[in-house]
Amino acid sequence: MGNSEGPQQVPPLSRVAEASEASIVRAADILCAQGLVAFPTETVYGLGANACSGAAVARIFSAKGRPSFNPLIIHVPDLEAAEGLVQFDLRARAAARAFWPGPLTLILPRREGCPVSDLAGAGLPTLAIRVPAHPVALALLKACGLPLAAPSANRSGTLSPTAPVHVAESLGDAVDLILAAGTCAVGVESTVLDLSEDAAVIARPGAITAADLESVLGCSVTYDSGNAERPVSPGQLLRHYAPFTPVRLNAVDVAPGEALLAFGSTRFMGIRDGTGAAADLPETMRRNLSETGDLHEAAANLFAMLRALDRPQHRAIAVMAVPEMGLGIAINDRLRRAAHGAGTLPV
Ligand code: TXA
Ligand code: MG
């Protein structure tokens, strides 16, 4: 249901094209001419540009209002293309073979002569790279023949887009074309696995968990504690993925004026002043990430439902607890950042 949330305002539809052979060719032409194309991936919609062109990449930073010290993920169509840009060791190759195409980004040392612009990599000696598991993304990568730098297709700090209309609302005319192909199946950004040093560290949790990776790598994989001292990427900034309405976590009841983002049953949840049950809140004030407690369904609904409840008339969004396991780790990571400094605008 969250995946079919309606638009809040009419988007500039002239820039939205349903993905087709013809629109993918048009998108590839735009990318080759250093333009910006938003395209679907299995995680969220990406804002793509030619990763080898500093000028094209600069347009991503300005369209998103993103600080340029934050490096971008480079998207390629297959492992072979990735091997041309970064250095794989045995662990990285095993991870790529097991999980690509898929929601896994690898941080690896740049190869000498790697053509990706320094701006895309924020001048670092490493690069973040992934092969997305979406037929439209793969067709686009093949059609343009370029590695594509692509962060999520939204203004920096705000909710990530899981449907074309979210991109149009957030970026408007700043994007040359939005390739539309429905909602994103995973719903949270890829797992970022840093393999540039000996320890295997997850810099950003996603659908592929530490346990999934350990079973393939045969070594221990830890989650970066993500301390504020080292904001490697925008996704690691304390306040990110944020609605404008304050977010209150671990809610066991709903305060008057609050909207409810539930997870699982709300049968025993009440309104704080004793005026009734949460289940009686008007439709506009409640969403359920997954009535059955399914974490995959919850991740796919997360951003669209936060977006739907992000209304000035709501005092806050009360969010029920989500278990800290499997995909729940990624969901809680995004929710904590959404709640951080609640009530202030994202920086
Ligand atoms: O699911 C996704 O990954 C989406 C879709 C569009 O593919 N893309 C996305 O890209 O989220 P972006 O550029 O917003 O992701 C930035 C992440 C940061 O969390 C950061 O951890 C990591 O990439 N990153 C990029 N380059 C890095 C580097 N050299 N060292 C460490 N982390 C890096
Ligand atoms: Mg993002």
C-alpha cells in the first residue's frame, strides 16, 4: 500500500518517460552529453551521470544540494566492467560473484589510470562500486557504455525515492529525464562493504547482512559503529533520510496530534490521552510498514510511508519498534537518522 502512495503535488511530468527501448536510448544519449538521468534500481531510484566527467558529476552535487566531499557510488553493468576500475582481491571477487547484480556496494582501491573523475570519488584512493539488479538500470548501463555515478535521486538529506513521482517532487527540473519503472523492490539503499583494508566492515547496512557476507567471505564482517567523527558518506551523517515532521522512535502509544508508522499489530496500541485506539486514527494519520511483521515488506514501504505521513498538520510521526535483526538493522539505521535532531531542517 505504501508503494502506491499518491503525489503531494503535480510533478513536472514532461520529464518522466516510462522505461522502453526508445526511452533508454534517449536516456543514454543524455548521459553521453553529460546530462542527468534518474533511473530505477532494485534499492531506490538513482540520479545518474557519466562518472568519468567531472562536469557531469558536478551537476549531481548541485541538483541534490549535496556536499562535494561526499563520494558517490559508481554503477557498472557487470564484474568485468568493475575490474577495469578498481582492484579486486579474492574476498571482493567472492562477494561480487555471490551478490551481483544486487544490493551490495564494494569499497575497493582505484586501479591506476581509473577514468572515474576525482569529484565522483571525492579525491579518495578508493571507489564505491556496484552492479544493480534492475533490468532497466542494466539496459541503461549497457546502452550508454559509461560507468554511472548515482546517489539516490532526491535532495540531499531528505527521504530517498522509491517511485518516479518521488524523484519528480524532489528534484523537479534539475534532472533531464526520469526513467520510470514502478516502485523499487528493496526500498533501502545498498549495503556498503568496505574491503579496501584487511578488516571487512559494513559502512552502511542494507538488504545484504553481515551474516550473508560472512557465509560467502569466510571471515568476520562487522558493522561500522558509524560515529559522527567519521562521516564517510552522506548516508553516514547523523541526520539523513529525514522527513520535515519530527520522528519519535520506539513508540508504544500515540500522542494527540501524532501520526503513527506501525510495524506489526496495533491491536493493543492506544492514544495517549485515553481518547481511543490507534487503529481508529484517520487513514491519513496511520500507515503500517508490515502488518505481519515482514522486514522485507517493511523496507520496501519505509520511505514512501514516511513521505505519506510527512504533513505539517502532524505534530510528529510516532514509529513503532522494528527488530534489530536482518533487514531490520538497515531499517533502524535509516529511522535513527530520520529521528536525529527531530524538528530541524536537514543540513
Ligand atoms: O542503493 C544504492 O546504493 C543507491 C542506488 C541509487 O544505487 N545509491 C546510493 O548512492 O545510495 P550514494 O552515492 O548516495 O551512496 C553513498 C555511499 C555512502 O554511504 C558511503 O558509505 C559510500 O557510498 N562511499 C562512496 N564512496 C566511498 C569511499 N570511497 N569510501 C567509503 N565509502 C564510500
Ligand atoms: Mg541518499
